[in-house]
Amino acid sequence: MKLFLVRHAMPAFAPDVHTAAWNLSSEGRREARKLARTLPTGALLVASQEPKARQTLEPAGAVHSDERFGEVARDEPYEGDFRARRRAYVAGTDYAGWEPRDQVSARFAEGVRFWIARAGERPLVIASHGMALTLWLTTTIGLADPGAFWTGLRLPDLLAVDLTGKRVTRPDPAILRASPEPARRTDAAGQARTADG
């Protein structure tokens, strides 16, 4: 089974709208269409319930939604140096009103296990958010420098995760699309089209 993580594309920033409700910007939608052409064929697509994550995968097909892949719950002001705060958080700094890192990793891991079982032989693509996926990768494969990893993430980004070898890489999109399409599943889980699957 092949596992891929996607960081969502560029959102439309809006200070009067909670970040969890942001949609993709027009640039983000263009990038999501490009990303769709690089994803492995026949993949099971799952995203957090946030619109920007779901919209990042929608050009590639039907997307299941799972709240366990949501971004870190937090009380964070819109203004100020959010990058420095977030980098410090993934590196180990605690902030009042922010979801504990171990809880983020645990819910993310539970979601990964659930969807791996559903994917069967198909590749699994999970669209999530920078801090959440960084924390899960840190716990799962042991990122040496979570802050630097988070800083290096792109909008959008595609990562191949090797759970056995404990590695994360950026795959060559040409190789992904050139691989033969795996057999499609015909059970209810494989055919589900609901957003809350």
C-alpha cells in the first residue's frame, strides 16, 4: 500500500473568517488542478473537513472527509508572525489554547490506520495541513527537525510516506502517473461518494 500526504493549496485569506472555513484562492484552485494530474491513478482520496483541504483534492475525483486530519485546534491571532509561532509549536513550544501535540498525532494516526484498511491495494492520498501532518510524521517516522520540515512545506505539497522504512520524500510526479492503475474495489467503502465517508 502506498501512502501520500498532501498539504492543501493556497487559501483565500480572510481575517474575518476562521481559518478552518477558508476556501482555496484562485491561485490555489489552479495549483490543485495541476496537483490532480500528478496524483497516483486509482487512489483513495481523503481530506480533512476544512474546505481548503477538500478542494485541493476535488479535481482528482470523489473525496472522503475525515475530521481526524484537521489542522491543530488553536486560539491564534490573525496578526503577528504566525510562521514563527507555528514553527515553535511543532518544535515543542506550548501555547495556551492550542491542541496538545500528542493529541494531534494520536487522532491523525487513528485516521491513517482507518483509511489504510479501507484503501486495500489502492494508493491512499490524505490532504491535511502543515502542522498536523508535521506532528504525525514526527511521531511516526521521527523527523529530525520538525520546525525546519514545517517551514519547508509548500502550498500545495505532495509527500510519499514509507511507513516501513520510516522515510518521507517528494515523489517524482511523472513516475506516479506512469504507474499502472490498480484494480478498483467494488465494495461500499471503495465506492462511497459522500463527503463524510
